Amino acid sequence: MKKFRIIIWAGFLVIMLVFFYCDYFYLKPGIVSFEFANEMDGKLILDGWKNDKVLSIAQTMIWLDFAYIFFYVAIMITLSNRQIRKEPSIGLNALLRANFFFAFLAGFFDSIENISLLYNIRYWQTSYFSVVWATWLKFILIGWTVLIWLISFIKSIINR
Amino acid sequence: MIRSLENLPGIKERKQELIEKLLGNEILHEELIELRDKVNAEDLSDILQRIYDLNETYIYKLAAVETMVEKLNKIKNRQRNQVFFKKIRKGFRKLNDNLSNNDSPGDNPHITVVAEGDSWFNYPIILTDIIDRIIMEKDLAVYSIASGGDWLLNMLTGRQYVEELSISHPDWFLISGGGNDLVGARRLATILQPGGESVEFEKSEWAQHLILDFAEKSIIPLKEDFHEGLPFLSKDFYALLMFFHLQYYFLFKGLLKTEDNCVSKFEGLKIITQGYDYPLPSSDKKFGINPVRWYIPFARTFLGHGGWLKTPLQIRGINAERSQQKVLYSMIYLFNEMMIELGDIFNKRHPEQRIFHIDSRDSVGKGGWTDELHPTPVHFIKIGQTFIDCIKRRKAPTYGNVYVVKTCNP
């Protein structure tokens, strides 16, 4: 279990660093803007990335994001699972358990988003498939799970 | 000396006669009292083989916890016991030395607990179980050897609790067992009487004593369901219930050493038992749209739901849902009364109460089950809270040595 935790945290941090590096040095605007872009904005961003190297970097980042999904979902589930054991409040205990499902759902929406982004990078000149709704849902779910975890975590520190 | 007494002419034969009567559900209440003081580990093994109609090796194979579940049990116990050792290393027990002689144990701010039991004490994934709730208390240090899916038989023959009690010398010993012996490996089918014409309750003087003389029916009402479920219980159920009685008696006697002026190795040790709530046989997966209850269909699809109660009942031709519920109602009612009576027997021999029972009957309710056997975390937390009330003496028992969950934590 300890080994598993080390692996998921290491994977999460390494990929995050790679993302920051690529975003900062190669992609203008960044990948997050692309995720939130509607069809018109998306095509504009891709037009700006037309240079082959940038497009292939964006593509690689999205492929890497599939691994990132695994790591952040695993982290959210393990953190919530650990926190459940310290949470006697019936309501928060239930919400922390719901976090398992919401984290999984966030990963699912992120996968849908990635598939559509890969499609758009390849075919944007002829067709474009916008899934901004999946991006919004993903971030709302991630925000919710982190918020619930934080409330419970801070509460457990105060009561320590 | 004991061995030679047992070999005296007549004594062995008498014991054998009583065992035969027990297996046939023909033993009188007084004879059961006589037998429980004569019985030894060898006799218990003999009774067991005859109740299950199997040889000992096969029974233990049947009772063994599945490999995957065992791994998950171990992971959860390891994590729990890390918390225990963390507290111990910080001097948790040293603080006990500060108690003055005038302090009662109730004033003791730091309490150590050893927990042995089944999935109500260790549900290895997703759910918050009873012990999970108890561990959250800062002033309790809990060492857990509980295993989801474990049979009482395994716990008592494995005797891991003896080792842990000898090492920890805890203030409290919590035990939860018997559920899997009743329903594990579809054993439930073997103790049912299809057709509902059994009169075994009327034949069992001891079971009648539990209900007529002993049960606090004003607090835990005896619904008509009880009498309607009884005709489906075969003599093997009563033999198994008496076997539980003998097993627990043997265990408590060993721990509390109340006879022959023996001094207990675990002086001052207090014990808490529990007896489950009336489960609802079902094979319904309960798919729904409430995301907070996502784990219910998950547990019901992947973790054995339907196979413990519903299928064995249907194997014996008990198909009507209400009849199935009544059968389980009768079984759990009697099981709880058996446990409460046991505590009462030992408490009468001591100046202070040593055995307590947490009575979960009627506390879970219709919508409160994760699957056929396990309540939702909300109810596990409430039951755990009642254990804490008992350990910390925050509340007085509801009656006698019994804490009723629906009264203490409604």
C-alpha cells in the first residue's frame, strides 16, 4: 500500500512538472485554454499551433494526460479513503465515500475530453467536436472532492 | 487430575448422552447447564462435526476466509494497528500510571481494546465499520485481529485472541462472531425446515426459557414475525445455537476464570459482544441515481449479495419474501437472547459487570442495508457509537448488561 502511494504521488508530480514545462515553453495559449475552448476558439488556438512541433507536443501532452488521470483519480480516492477513517460525522463520512465515485467520474469525463481533443487536433480543418461540458463537469467534480476532503481534513486537525 | 475425573466410569457416558440430546434438540435446560461445565475443546470439535455432518478438516476448509478477502483484511488490520502502535509509542499506556488509587476505571482517560470478529468489525473495503468508528476516539487504542468473512469457529480454534490478549492485557475485549457460521458457504440451507411445520422451538426448553423468562420484550418487542418464523427452523438450528452458547461459554470461562477459585490471567478485563440486526434476504441490486449511495449496487454486484440468505432460503423452497424475513427475525432474536443470557450468567458470578452486549436489533431498518448482511456506514457508525458509550461509560446500560442501539443512538 505504501509502495502504491509512493508510485501514484511520484507519477502525479512528474507528469505535472512535464505539463508545466511544456505549457510554459511551447504552448501559447496553454492546453487548459484549449480544453475550455468552443469550436471557434478551438480552431483559432489550433491555427496558432499550426507549426508541426507544437501540435505534436500538444498531442503528446494529451496522451500523457491519460496516465495523469489514473494518478490523480487514485490520489483522490486514497486520500478520501484515509480521511474517512478519521471522520465520525455521518454526513461528511458519506460525502467522503461519494468522493470515490466523483473522482472516478471526473476521470471518465477527462478521458472523453482527451479523446475529443485528439480528434480535433487531427481533423480540425474539416470538423471539430467540442466537449466543453465534459471539461466543466471534470473541474466541478475535482473541485467538489477536494473541497470535501479539505473540510474534513481541517476539521480533523482542529479536533486533534 | 481433570483427565482422570473425566475417565471415571459414568462421567464420560453421561457427557456423551448429553451431547446426543443436544444434537437432537432434546436436552433440558438443566442438562445444558450441566453439559457446559463438562465440555472441553475435544467435545466441541465432536459436536461441530456432527452438526455440520462433515469431517473436521473439511469444515475448517469451508470456514477459511477466501484468499483475496484475507489479503484485504490484513491490509486494513495493518493500517489500524499502525494507529494503535503510534499511540502506544507516544506513551498512551504510561498515562494510566497517573491514576490514583481512588480513581475508578471509569475515570481512566486512556483505554486499550482488542477486537476479534467478522465483517461487522472489519469490512475491508468502502464501508466504515464498527471498529473504524471506535478507532476514531483519541482516548481509545484498538488492536484489531478481526477479519471479514471469519467464522466464530476459526476465531476460537485459531486462538489468535489469546496471544493478543496476553501481549496487550487490554481493558476491553470486543468480539463479534457467529454470523458466518450461520450463513457462510450457504450453510443457512442446512438449518431450515421446508414447509414450515417444525415444532423444535416447543421441544427446546432452553430456547423457550430465553424468550419466556429472559427476553426484555418491553424494550425489544417480540413481533408476531418471531412465531411465524419459528416453524421454518429445524432442530439443527437449535443444536447450532446451543453450540454457539457452549463455544462462547468456553471462551468467557477461559478469559474470566470464574470457577475453581482460579485467578484470571486477564484480571479486570471486560468483554463486549454483539448480535447483529434482523437482515433482509434480497437479491435486488438497488441501482439508483443517488451518488452518495453508489457503493450499494457495487457491493451487491461484486461481494456475494443474495448468496448468503436469499439463495439458501430458496434452495429449501422458502420463496415468499415475508416468510424469508420472518425466518431471519426468529434466528437473530434468539441469537441475541442467547448472547445476553451468557453475559448475565457470568455477571452474576462477579461483583461487577464484566460482559456487556450491544443490541442492534431493530436499529438498521428497511433502507439501511448495504447488502444482505451489512448495514450502511450510517448504522455501523451508530452501533460503533454505542460501543463507545459502553466502553467510556458515557451512558448507563438500557437494561441489565445490554446497550440497545436504537435507544442509545436512535
